[in-house]
Amino acid sequence: MRVRIARTLQPGQKIRVMVVDDSVVIRRLVTHALEEDPGMEVVGVAANGRIALGRLPQLNPDVITLDIEMPELDGLGMLRELRRGDRLTPVIMFSTMTERGAAATLEALSLGADDYVTKASNGGSLDVSLANLRGELVPKIRQFFELAQTRAPLPPEVRTPVAPVPTRCRRQAVAIGVSTGGPAALAKIVPQFPAAFPLPIFVVQHMPPLFTRLLAERLDTLTPLSVREAVEGEIVQPGHIYVAPGDRHMRAVNSGRGPVIALDQNPPLNSCRPAVDALFNSLADVYGPAVVAAVLTGMGHDGMTGAERLAARGAYIVAQDEASSVVWGMPGAVVGAGVANQILPLENVVPAILREVESA
């Protein structure tokens, strides 16, 4: 298991980025977009993975952006070699919005990449491409760093209020919210659920369309439970894992047939669609206290307000700890809101869920 705590940047310190891509245009575009940010500098570029590995000791970057398809040594090959000796330097993959690109990206995430951005189509203007890079790549680089404290921290009792006492009742549903680092985290925990697990499991992973389908298919090979991308109107079944489709909020709603899946394209919540808050809020309405919810690694605070609402109804809330998270944004927000009943390493999350389901 990699243990990474967000690196603290001192005032004036820049994030050092290495850009690895076989396209001269892309290298220049990424360099331009990043160096517009006063907190970043591109310390080197490389046209393939073999060149990049040779330059790493001298450049010593804080972050690597890595293309997948390159000559001599492609992105997956470089990633395999890099992670043999360097488990901590954040790597952000460049992916295409194609089935092949999505599959390669999921493979990269399983090999130790931390996040990805999707390349703009070739038909887009340079201005649009730059805007996309500023809006997507820059925040994804910054998520691995935090600024040095400029004031004394708040007392622990203020930072982390006491979580509400959960209601003792028979649990009826499990919900998992996750973002950055999610595919690898899900691949580790999904096999821990037993074949006879008696509850439905809802999963929101921040990913675009196509990626979520391939993620569900990949997870389905790791467990005897049925994993699928959720479908509008299907009846919720025990022992099934429902993955929210990309660009659709997933909710549970009551019907004459019992809880069913509802999908919509309502506005993003916390800049996300699907959003964890959309799922959690719906589960609070449908299942009340009978939910066990886990918020895992991810950037931002999606899931916090939904976890607050679930906790107010008596649900049981688990947050992944910082050391085992790729980014401790989402679970850290839940902990800071004081609604986490347990804060656990990733490998202990499912055992805690199982204990709660079995004991209630």
C-alpha cells in the first residue's frame, strides 16, 4: 500500500512538472497552460517513456503528466518501470475519449497512476484546448499539494466534531462515494464482499461516460457479486453493485415495486455529475437510518452534505483515512464535518461495513 500525505508547499514554492508526450504540439500546449499558473513550472519534457525515465533523476519532478500511446516505451510501460522504484510521485495520464483510451486509462490506474485528464479532440481550437487544460489539469495537479499553514490550526475538538450516534437497525443498503484514486481503491475492496452479501451496493465514482461502463465490467471480474452500470428504472436487488453512469446522477427512489434506480442529468453538484451527494441524499429519503455509507479517496468535498444528512437520519458513516488515500479531500471533508463514525485504512473499510451489517 502506498502511504502518501499531501505535500506542503512553502510560500513562493512552485510545483515542478514533467510532461511526457510524443506530440510536440501537446507538449507545448501543456507547458503553456501550466506555466500560466504562477505556482507551477515545467522542469522538463520527453517524447517517450524511455527518454523520460532517463531524465527523471536529474529533473526530480513533483508531478508527471504521461501520455499513453508513445513509441519505444509507451505510458503503461513507463508507469510499470516507474512504480517499481517510485511509489509516491503523482502521475496523471492523458487519455482519449475512446473505448481503447478508456480501457488503457483504467489499466494505468490499476498500475499506480493517480488520475487522468481527457485530451481535447483534434478539431478543437488552441484556445479551447488551453481552457480545458487550465480547468481540468491544473486542479488535478494541485490536489496533491497543500499550502503551508499561515495561522495556528484550530483545536482538534473544533476541527473534528463528535460524530452522531448511529441508529441500531437492520441495514438495508451500502453506498460508496469515491473520486481520485477510486478505480484502484474499488478494485481492492470489491473482492472483500462475500458472495452471499445480502444488500445492494451503490457506487458513485467521478468518471465520464464509457469509463464507468468499463469500470463496472472490470470490477465484475473481481467478485461473485453482480457489478453493472446502473440502468434507469431497474429494481434494486440484494447482492448487486450499481455503478453510476458517467454524466448521470444516480438516485434511489421508492416505487410500488420497491426501491428503483433513477438517473438524471440535473445540474452538477459540487461540479460533479454523477455526484455522491445526489446518491446519499436519495438514500436518506428511501432507506433512512438503514444505510452504511463509505466516503473514499477523492478531490473536493462531494459526499459531505449527503453524509451529514444520512448521519442525521441515523446512518453509519465510514471515511477512509489520509494515509491510505490518494487525495484526502472527500473523506477529509466528512471527517471535518464530524459525521464519520469510523476513520479507517482502505483495507479495513469493508470489514467494518460487514461488521455493521451483521451486528445490526
